[in-house]
Amino acid sequence: MPNPRSDKGSSRERELVDMFWDAGFGVVRAPASGSATERPLPDLVAADGERTIAVEAKSSGDDSVYIEGREAEELIEFSRRFGARARIGVRFDREDWYFFHPGDLHVTGGGNYRVKLEKALQEGEDFHELVGESTQEKLDEVE
């Protein structure tokens, strides 16, 4: 029987693949990345000849997204070996994608990570920033 939660995650990953492709990146999605191999493998890797980005993608219908500590550690390890920028991509229902380095996330008591919707909207790097199409200017940085 299909898992609706898994199907939604796969659909969101494919959405990201299309976004990277449309932005001029080559992109590879690793379906079932966490269970497909014993080696660290992110959900997708994208590159445009100047930038290489490894992404662990998470989505939620709630106001929080949780990332297992193991997933974040494996993303960092893969990115280090591959020469990629490690990013956790989060997508909340009816919102855009936002990206964080794992080190910028809240660590929960169990050693896992959490991103709240409010933090994503205020501090997250949007897709256009991630791929170098724009830069974010925060109000407290304006003179």
C-alpha cells in the first residue's frame, strides 16, 4: 500500500529537482537516499559549474519540521567529501522552500534538529538566494 507521507516527500523532492533544473543546474535525486545505502547520501545534489549544493529535503503540514541528527551529520559528511554546500531544505504547506546549513538549526534535547515556520520565514535562505540569483537584505542590516 502506498505511503501518502512518503509520496508527498517524493513529490516535494521532484519539485526541487525541477526548480534547480530551471535555474540552470544539473541535478540528481537519490530516491530513498537514507535507506538505499550505508554510505551518506543526500536527497539531491545540484551543480552549475560554479556551485555544488547537497540537499536533505523535508516538508511538513505543521509549523515545525524535524531532522534526525544522523541525517544532518551524513549530509555534512557527504558534502565535505563531495565539495558541496550542505543545506537542509524545508517546505511548509502553502510556503516556498527555505534552506539552512545544519549548524544554523535548533538542536532538540534528543540531538535532532528542528526548524519552525517562523524561523524559516525570517532567517531561511530562499531558493533564489541559494542558487545565486538574488541576495537577502534583512531590515536590521539596512542603514
